[in-house]
Amino acid sequence: MTQFSKDLSVFREEIRDWLEANCPEEMRDGAITERTICWGGKNWNFTSDAQKTWLDRASAAGLTVPKWPTAYGGAGLSRDQEKILQDEMGRINARPPLQSFGIWMLGPALLQFGTEEQKLEYLPPIARGEVRWCQGYSEPGAGSDLANVQSKGEDKGDHWLINGQKIWTSYADKADWIFALIRTDREAPKHKGISFILINMENEGVTTRPIQLISGSSPFCETFFDDVKTPIGNVVGEVNRGWDVAKYLLTHEREMISAGGAGLSGGGRAFGAILNDEVGGLSDPILHADAMRAEVDALSIGLTIERYKDMAESGQGVGDASAMLKYMGTELNKTRHELVMAAGGSDALEWEDGRAPHWLRTKANSIEGGTSEVMLSILSKRVLGLPG
């Protein structure tokens, strides 16, 4: 594991030198699309030798999850060091070496609620990109009303026996494991009888079925559990207290989605630069003004996200305010793609390798992770204290 200085000025020089020496030139294009993201996992096929080299070098240094403790595969960086790393990666336009639901969602939940044994078992493989996770939350009858999940788990002594169905499980057909909300007490009030359980997707009785979307691609799946067995110790947190874990994880999911809307997951590239690459700039003054407004909004969201991260670092929980980040990030992401479509004219309607599928995909951003309407309701009631 690479050792970095705690002195911030020294650290900046060290991380700059490390990136120059270790980030392949091919990985310095800032590209972050479905075709360029490295998701990792047992079945992952690297798009190039450079992508594999970048992941191997970054994970060996703990920089795929820089703030995680070194014992769990991270670099043990401070929040200030993490900011410097982001700055320096943006300076050379480096792609993120690894992205995954394990990093964004399950990892933080395990760090907060997991046992030491669970952390040591599950976190290092996530950091190395060896295991890919998916999220088993929504069900046909439990979307916005997530606490209404009906997939059930029966305690059989040494294992849980799980039956039920999940829907909109992103990339379930490619994932190795799933973290799922399972009802383990059918008599308790609906928020009280849920457990957060880890399930191997290779277990007998687990099946997935892709859901065809209007864009022609299928990132979403239906997932079925038919007498699936998983060890009794695969509950994160307390049995029947999975709602606590679920709520905590959702704040990280919403932060992740909002960061994508703000453009923070794309190596820090300005929206103007993206537009210039996509359509060669903007000649229409109205579109130009709209694009600049979107860029200002993106900068504002980015700064707000950084402020909330600093608050979390100091022990202040973000809580329900994460709904604001999610709402603004997803709405901005839709606006940005609409501008790209408008600026591209008829060329933007190309389907193969075109912009239209990405534009259509953004419509789901304001549904997944909680609809925009639900986010506004949370903000009005729980943050602003308005009457119902």
C-alpha cells in the first residue's frame, strides 16, 4: 500500500507525481459513459489493457476508495486529501478507475453498520473491483412506498430462506451479489420488520430478467428469489432494523445521483467543454445562455455537495437534506442532456452511438432513488417543516 504524507502541500506533490507515473494516457480523456466506466466484478471484461492497468494500480494504492481505512482496501485519506486527489485527477482529466454500487452505497452502509468480520470480508474485494453489487430495494408493490416490501425471509437456524421479487434492479444480470431489503417479521409495523440482507447472485433460486427500455438497452432487471438460502450472519445491522440501514444508504445513493447531475462524476469537466466536444460549441445565443445557466447551476450544486460532505465529516448528518441534492442533480442532468440534444439538431437524433439514448435515460434519473415529487415532499415536510 502506497504511503502518502499527511502534510497537504506535500501530499499534493506526491499525488500529482503518482498520477503522472501511474495513470495511463488512454485513461486521461475524462470519458465516463456506459462504454467507458469500469464497473468491475467477476465477469467484468476490460475494454482495454489500459483500463485494467489503471484499476490495478489505483486499487493497489487504495485510491479506488481513498477515504476508506487501509484495513478495508482504502488509502485512509482525510477529507482534505480527498479533495486534493479530486483536483489532481481533474487536472489531468483522469477517468475514475472504478465505479460501483459497492463503493457508492453498500460500502458506506457496511462501514456504519457492519460487523468487523463483514467489513473485512466484503469491503476489500469491492475496493479491488473483484465483486460487483446490485441493489434489491424496489418491488412491484413497493416503489416510492419502499417500506411496503413483501419479499420475505424465514429464519431457518443457520440460514435465511428468501422468497419474493425485486424490480428495477440495475445491472442485476451482471452483478455477483445483491444487498436487499427483506421482510423478516410479517407481524411488525412495516418499517419495523425489515432486514438488510446480503445474497450471492449465484445461489440456487436467484434468477434475473432484463427489462427492455425505450432506449433499446436494458440496465434494469427483475430479480426473483425462489427458496434462496443465505447465511444467517448475512444481515447488516440488527435483524428487523434494516430500515435504519436503508435510510442511511439512500442518503449516499442520492448524493451519488446528484453528483452525476452536477457533472462531478466526469472528472470535473465543465459543461461548456462537454458541449464543445459534442456539438463544436454553441452559436445560438439563447442556447448559449441556457448552457451557461446550467453550468452555473452545476457549480452551485457541486459546492453544496462539498459542503454537505464537510458537514458529514464533522459528525453532522445530512439526513433528509440529501433529498435536495438528489432533486437538483437529477433535474439538472435532464436539462443538460436536453441542451445537448437541442444544440445537436437532427444529428442528435442518431440512435447508434448517438445522444438520443443517453437523453432518454436521464428521464429515469427523476424516478430512481426516489421520484422528484417524493423529494419535494420530503423537503417541504421534514426540512422546511411545512404542514402536510
